[in-house]
Amino acid sequence: SKVRAACVQMRSGEDVGENIRDAVRLIRAAAKDGAQFIATPENTTLMAPDGGAKLAHSYDEAHDPALPVFSTLAEELGIWLLVGSLAIKVSQTKTANRSFLFSPDGKIAARYSKIHLFDVDLPSGEKYRESDTVAGGGEAVLAPLPWGLLGLSICYDIRFPALYRQMAKKGAFAFTAPSAFTKTTGKAHWHALLRA
């Protein structure tokens, strides 16, 4: 069967409310154009300059202001809505980078927390330790859609083909990979990694 899908592109900042409003506007536009499955990017409601700022503007899942908005929107529009990721506070010092898939009845059909965290030492001397402020997920997630099984992933996961091989062997017909790649890294290898 066929499905009309839409990918929402955003430039999220630190204002969670503004980011939610922008996402809602773009999701509505995609649904108006006939999309039945709509995906938003990684960090849909919050793009912070560092892990501390992200933690300061994050909520636990029970209190995140975006989740009821997206739930209501998915039900109102009768769509499958993948919120690419939200920073969900899981402790006093860490968030989870978590995708949420909403079904057309507004319920959360699946959750996926990014497994592979961006911990690297670059030749330039730059160091990144996402694991200092983000708790990694522990398992692959397949979500049943009317069109087949959808394999969920987030950003840096795309560097780990075993994750996709595992989901494909279990019957995934498509994968999501919402990402907030930088211009430099995106231009250098984003398309190559997705094709791989």
C-alpha cells in the first residue's frame, strides 16, 4: 500500500513554546497537503548550546509541555506523527534523546531513546561527550504502522549499521533517522551515511 509522508524541517532554538508552535504550524501544513505520516527533526522543541542548558530547559516525560500538544494534534488530524526527538529529563544530571510516535488516536504508539551517543575526540583536539549529559537507550524499537514495521533511530545511530540490520531482519520496511547534523558534517557525509 502507498503512504504519503512528510518531513518537517525546523530551526529550533531555546524557546520551547516557540518551537512547539512552529512544529504545530508545519505539521498542520503537511497534513493539509495530504500527508498521513509526518516526521519532525531531532531536538524538535529544544536546541540548546550545551548539555547544561538543555537540562535546564527539559522536563520529565510526565510534565513535558510538547507531548499533550502533539498527542492532541495527531488525533485531530488523524495522522501518524513521529516527533523526531525531545530532550526528556531522566535524572538530575541527564536527559534522554527520545523519539515519540503518535498514532491517529493520539496515543503514544512507540518510544525510542537514542542508543549511540556522540562521544568523540577529533584530530583538531575538540572533544565531545554526549554521554556526560545524555543517558543512552538500551534497545532497538520497531513500531507497527498500517504500511508495515517502522524502525526508529536518531542521528548518530546512523553510524552503526548493525542496528539497522537487526531491525531489517525483524521486518522493518523503513527507518527514521531524525538528525540535527551540523552544516559541516552534514555536507561531508550525511547523504552517504543514509544511503549506506
